[in-house]
Amino acid sequence: GDRFHFATDKKIHGVYMNRYLYKANLWNERQTKFTGLIFNIFPSLNKWMGKFIKNQLDSPYYCQLIEKYKPCLVFTTHPFIEAENQLLVNAEKYGIKTISLIHSWDNLTGKGRIHCIPGQLIVWNEVMKQEALMLYPENFNDKNVHVVGLPQHDYLVNDNWLQDKNDFFQKLGGNPKKKVITYISRGGKYSHYREQENLDVLISGLEKSQFIEEAQLFIREVASHDRLQYSDVIGDKENVIYDHPEVSYFPNTSATYQWSSDQNATYHLGNLLQHSDVIINFGSTISLDSVYFNKPLIWSIYRTGSDLQLSKNEHIPDELGMCHLQPILNMKAVTIPNKPSDLIELVNDALRKPDLLKKGRSNLREQYCPYYDGKAGKRIANIIIDTIDKLEYIKNYE
């Protein structure tokens, strides 16, 4: 309800403001909207509940750590999650300076409210900075919001990560002579994303030779224990290769999908995108990862249509209306099908004209992936060091 209230109050797209909406459950959405509307009518109630919840984050555990180590600065990397909010709340209680890095490009408009505002904010690009200034004008300004670039992309410039195409394909079992259609899966848990339909269309296209060149489909599975893995559903198919990432958001819950995020996992994703000919995803951060390699992008995001049969408890969230996707749609950097069967034509267009929408992708990279010098991590470190240096200067001056 607070997420809905925050979104409507700030006039940002709010249909995705609740985890229940992620499952497209109509009843849960109505509950969320009802609570949000109550907050809209009685904003003081929302404010009181916000303070109440914040008080619950007062932590003896963190207080003991703070008193033991006496930190001069707290730095967090995902200020929307409760654990980091708890740390920020207790740091604030002791008057400790705080800095937070925004975890991803959709967080500011898609994760609801930051309940404990850090003293400084680090973002990837100017677009995110303007979002922060718009959403929190009383907290942030030009001086305490810093644009650093994308730290997870520093490897592109700094490391010798690129593998020979033949070696990379041999590892995955692909054919280096065939075109690569890379499909980034969300996991088949939620039928309204129409993933099974997408894959049925693409695999049928391979079997019926509907693509203009010999092709193969790389399905990058979801790194999570609670999503349907298509390798289990589809099984062995000619020209279909499953790529199982080494990263899981649920560490230690599954022997198959344990957390093992390391340089090799990062390099592997970079090589997969580099050696792809067209990349299909759901408007995810993969779009920003892909833009360095100038690969045609297809967003398989669908609006409600007459060709789709939904149960009475489901509907299609208007994901294309999400704030962080709008600028990219306006710059014409991606193509979007109306229905799964359109994927064949769009893939063929991408194979026929790889430079299609090249200008839009170039604008996307320029606006969303600034610097491209491999120094985003250093910029973050410098912000931390400068903050500590100022604290020491004030201390010495006094």
C-alpha cells in the first residue's frame, strides 16, 4: 500500500509497486490499491505508519557493532531492502555519515520509497540522478547525488575477458557457424509473461527453418531456485542450448543454484552477449549489458490482447508503462512484438539488418552507460575517501 501511495503521490507508474502484482494476482492488486488509496486520502496515516515501521528497525545487534567499532561512515549498496534500512536507521541514530549505491536502473521508480534516506546517493547515470532529485527534492541535490557509471561493467575495459568464439561455443555445445538467438528467461513461474509461448514460437521456427539463416537458440536460465527452468520442461532439442548462470539470489537453498558470483560468471555473460546476433529479454538490465556490443534488442513485453486467455484472477501488468522503460522506448532502441508469433519476423529483421535501430542503441549507451572507462569502482571509492577526509579535516580543525 505504501508503494502504491508513493507512486501515485510522485506521479510515477505504480502498477508494479507490489510483489503481489509481480504474480499478476487481481485480488492482491485490489487489496494493494485499496490500502494505497486509504493512504492517499489520509497521508498523515501513511506518515505515522512509516515512522512506526522505522522504529521497529532499531537494532541492539547493530548498536553493539557500532559502539564496538565506532565507524565514521556507513556505505550500503541496496537501500531498498530491510537489512540495509536497519543498518542505515541505526547509523543515523548515532549520527554516522551514510552513503548508498542504487542497486539497479529501475530501483528508484520501481521499488517504492527509500525509508531511511542516506546522506549521499550514488547512481549510474544522469537519468537516475534526475529521478532521485524529482522523487526526494527535500533530501537530495546536485551536491549529494553522484553519477559514477556502471561498476559491474568495469571489467569490459580493465580485464582480458573475451574468449575465442570457437572455444566459447565448444564449452556450451553450440555451433560457431550458426547465428545465435539469445533468449534471457525470467523463469516460467508466471504464465502472463508468455515465456512458454515465446519459446514454442522460436523452437518451431528453428525446426521449420523459418529464419533467414541457420540459427540456434541459447536460453539463459534464471538463477533462482523458485522459478521453472526450461531445460526441465523442454528437454533436449536440436539447436537449443541451455545456459545455466552461476548466480542465485537464494544462496544455500539449492545444490543446483548456489551463489557463486565471481569474475568467471561475469566474463561468461559478457562472452554470451558478445557472440550473440540478437538478444531477447524483458526490458531487464541485460539491455544495458548488451548495448556495449551493439546487438539488436527485442523486448518480449506484451500488453493485454485478444489472443491471450487469462484466468479470472490474472491480468497483464502494464510493464511497458514503467517509468524507467519510457525513455528507451522513445529513443527507439528496441523492437517490441505485439504477440509471440511476431518474434520470427523481428528476429529475421535483426539478422537481415544488424544495424537496425543502431542510432537508438548508441543513444541508449551514451545516456545510460556513461564514462565507459573502467573507473566506476574507483569513482565510488573516491567518494567514500573524500567523505572520510572531510570528516577528518573537521575533526582536526575543531
